[in-house]
Amino acid sequence: MANAPKILVFAGSARGASYNKKLAAAAAGMVKAAGAEVTLLDLADHRLPMYDGDLEASEGVPAGAKALRKIFLEHDGFIIASPEYNSSIAPMLKNTLDWVSRPDGDDAMVAAYKGKTAGLISASPGALGGLRGLVHLRSILGNIGVTVVPQQSAMSGAAKGFNDDGSIADAGQVGAVKAVADAVVRTASALKG
């Protein structure tokens, strides 16, 4: 693909058996098939302290947050598989977004997000598939300069949503996630070019 974008795919969960980690892995394959360069990130490998302005003022941005920020800066877009916690996004995801938003050196606040493209997906055992959390995530990302594609996917009944090999079991759900992946790759490519 001309102007092949670099897309970062990750779940907003650190849990080893996370449905959203499985969904992120499936989406990463679809991003690659759409012609983009893909990085699958596991937030369990990048645990950060809770964001605290006093901590930042006294000790600076933690090394782990700087490393994550660098990863975000190197990519043209993101696909986030977001678990839903109490009708919103997971604390780990919000904390990651907050730390990565901090300025560093000559870069301005939210430099890791401005002009980037994002796609939103979720998986949940519940009937809505995590949809309520995606509303909040879309608002957060839009407010920090990210173009969020209108396509999104929320997998309900996620306990039965995956085959033994980790692939998505339902053909309709495969199509919905593929639509998100294709839209992110297409939009990020256009914005990059």
C-alpha cells in the first residue's frame, strides 16, 4: 500500500485472559491484511503509577510513560480494544492515555495524539459488548486531537466470542472488526499522505 501507515493496536487491560487482548490480536491481523505496518502492544508490559500532577512536578514523567509516549509518537494511528468498567473505560487505559499526553522536552501536551487516527472496538460478556465505554473513549480521544473513525465494534457474549485459536467466532463480528481496521488504515494513510 502506498503511504502504508504504522498502526498501534492494544487492549486497555492487563489481565492475561482478557477478551479485549484477544480482540486486539485479531484486529492486528486485520490491520496487517489491510496493508499497514502493525505493532501489537500489551499494556501489562508498561505498568505506570497513577497519574498525579504532584508526582510529575517532583519527579518528572516516569521513564515507562516516556517509553510509551515514544511508541505512540512513532505510529500514525491506533486501534484500542477497550474493556468496559462500570459503564466507562478501564482505569489502566485512562491512566495510560493521561501519562502519554504529558509534554516532554520540546513536544507540546498531547503531541502523541494530535493528527492521529483511532478505531474503537470492545468485547464484554454483557449484552452491550462494552459499547457504553466506547462512548467515553470516543469523547476523550476527540478532545485531544485524534480523528476517531465512525466505524466501531462491540462484541457481546465475549465468553463465547472466540475460537480455540483466538480467532473471532462470529462472521458478522469479524466483518465489524475488519470494517474498523480498514477505516483506520485508510484514514491514517490519507492523513499521512
